[in-house]
Amino acid sequence: MRIPERGLGRSDLRTRMRAMRASDADWRGGRTWSMVYYAGEELSGAVHDAYLDFLFENGLGPMTFPSLRRLETETVSMTAGMLGGDADVVGSMTSGGTESILMAVKAARDRARATRPEVREPELLVPVTAHPAFDKAAHYLGLRTVTAPVGSDYRADIDAVRQLITPNTIFMAGSAIAYPHGTVDPIAEMAALAAERGIWFHSDACLGGFLLPWVKKLGFEVPDFDLRVPGVMSISADVHKYGFAAKGASVVLYRDAELRKFQFYIHTSWPGGVYATPALTGARPGGAIAAAWAAMTCLGEEGYLRLARGMMETTRKLVAGIESVQGLRILGKPVMTVLAFASDELDVYALADALQRRGWHVERQHLPASIHLMVTPAHERIVEPFLEDLRAAAEEVRGQSPAATTEMSAIYGLMGALPDRSLAKEAALEVLNQVYRPGEVDLGQLLGIR
Ligand SMILES: *Cc1c(COP(=O)(O)O)cnc(C)c1O
């Protein structure tokens, strides 16, 4: 494709782009179970206004835009207060959880280089359920990833973690909550193991950071996970998830300013001047920073508590409904509003396909095969219609022969069953290659499945 020779007017442009969204997911109506966190028009309107007001401003220039410096430092400070931080805690805003994690690993690596120079082949140790952002960070930063198994409760197996620590381990992390099954790892025990050995410990609260504090305040049982836990040196929390901000906003916090210094990047001999940035990116969207501050300030504790109460009630109803379907069971004990269910009797991928035909976008997981749900306020009104469709889909799949298995279920079944993970990687590389090209894509054909 080329840039069009003649430009398109504003209104034609909008018509054309809106038409492109025809087959996008209907997240406002609660038909999706991932990707978007929506809490109604009042809040999203405030976030929208804030984003547009700072649409062109650049967070790279704290002196040029003192407003953005203030909005960022206040967002970080409010997040630290929510996560048990004291006056020494500092942090940064980043573009998302992946960047927050990348920065914590980078800080840990550079600190290890300074304080443990004998370590030549640094290792990062995380539970197998930890977000891929950790392995991605290790991949980018030259560390080796070591993964610990989880127990039958889908939380990190603490004995396995202890045994996997080596003289090369410089970074450990646990999740609060872990994305796949919504569980909280034994953060306090893991952080204690790390602290005894001088290893950096990170608590990944990207998904749970903006909800667990409120869930706990409502009286639900929440394991300790934040800066109140001794040994936790850094923690990440995504404002663009349960903080209900616009995409492009996360916070990474450090126990003190000495630790955060290892995150910064400074170049002093560039003809363009002394170049200093706190995190990965150069130019930073002012809108994302402003929208994060706006979401937190618009909701306040009262708003977050109200949303948390509603989502916990929705989750309770969903769990009860899922468990009442013969053959379905919840994996582990979800702490808040993210859960996965599996089956020993039904093909859950076929079940996911059957739900999809009824208009529900659910995420498929593997190792073990399961369906993932992430509850938001948008789901409050669809609990019954969803459960009705789930029951119907389960009955449909129950009588089905394996030959009826559809394309999507075949792909996931195949990927999960591949004995050699490098084959799965090859297949996924080819999918990415095809997806990021203009034109239509046919996943089934790509993977040779018909
Ligand atoms: C979403 C998520 C991340 C990564 O965050 P992005 O904003 O998608 O980059 C990291 N950890 C957990 C537990 C997550 O759910």
C-alpha cells in the first residue's frame, strides 16, 4: 500500500475508519472476557477528556510540561500509597506492564553488576505462570530464565523455588495475581528466600495491583503481596487494567531512590545534549499519563471499592454457575475476578468455539487446557445470558464426536499437544509473520488445518 495521493477530509475519514470496526469485539456490551476494562460512560468520559486534552503533549519534557510531571509523580505517589509504600518509595510511569517489568529486571541486572560482579551468567527465576514479560525482559537483557512449577493450587511451589535458586540467581518474582488462573503466589515466602540471599524480588501486581487492595478492604482473603512485605524491592501495577485508565499506563515502584537509579538511562556525549530518560521510551504520550491520573482521581477510593464489590459479586455468580455445569471445574482458588475453568469430560476448546458462535469472545489457554475469564463491571448485566449459553454450549459439545472439532479448537489442541515446544514456536512465528501484513488472514490454513 502507499499513502493516498490525495488526502481524505475529516468526516469521510471518520466514516471510513468506523466502518473498519464492524467486526471488532463488542466490549461495551460485555461480550469479551479480556483486553478491555470498562466501567461505564461517566468514568470513560472523564478518561477520554483527559486523554484528548493532553493528546499532543510529550512526557519526555518535564520542564516543558510541568503539568505532566505533576500528573505523573502524583499518579506514582497515589499508587505507592495504595500498595503500602512509605515515604522512601519512588517509581515511574511506563507504557504498560511489559515495560514496568522490563525496567525492574534492568534495574536488578545493573545492580547485580555493581554489587555481585562475580555473577557472569545471571538468572531470573519465576513461576511458570508468571507473565511472559519476564522471559521477554530476560531475552532482551541477556539473562537466563529459570521457571519453577506451580502446585496443584496453581501457586508457585515454594520448595521447587528454593531448589532452583543458584549462585547466579539475581532476580526473582511472583504474581499477584497471575494471569492464567487468578491466583496469588506465596509472595512473602518467596521474598524472604530472596532477601536471605541478596536477590532482587519483584511482586508482579500488574493485573491485581489496582483491585486486590480494595478486595482486601471489603473483607475478602488476600495474601500479602505489596510493599508491606519485607524483601519486596519493586512492584508493578497497571493503571490501564483495573485502574480503568486508557491504554499505555502502568506504574513501577521501588523501595527507595537508590534502587530506582539503576532503572534510569543517561547519555552525556550526544551532540543533541545530555539525554536522560527514566524508563524505556523516549517521547511519551501525555494523554496516557493524564488519563491515568484522571481515572484514579475521578473514581477515588469510594469508586474503586464500589466497582470491586460489584465485580466480586459478579465473579461469585459466575463461579457458582460454571461449577453447576456437569464436567466443568474452576482451576485453583481465584483470589479476585480472574479465573480459568477446565474439564475432564468435555473438549474445552470445542466449548470455546461453541461460545464464540453464540457471540462470546473467550480466551483459550493450554497446559492445562482451559477457558479464561476476566470479569469487569461490563459483565454485571450478562451473567445470566452467559451462563445460559454456557449450559447450551456444554450440551452441544457433550454429544459431539471428535470429528466435529472445529478449526480454533484444533489449533489449540495441536499447539498444546506438540511434544517439542520449538515446533509450537515455529508455528507461532509464522502466524505472527502473516498476521502483521495487510489483507485477510486465515489461521487454519496457515497451520495446515482443515
Ligand atoms: C497484563 C500483565 C502483564 C503485562 O502487561 P501489559 O500491559 O500487557 O504489557 C504483566 N503481568 C501480568 C500478571 C499481567 O496480567
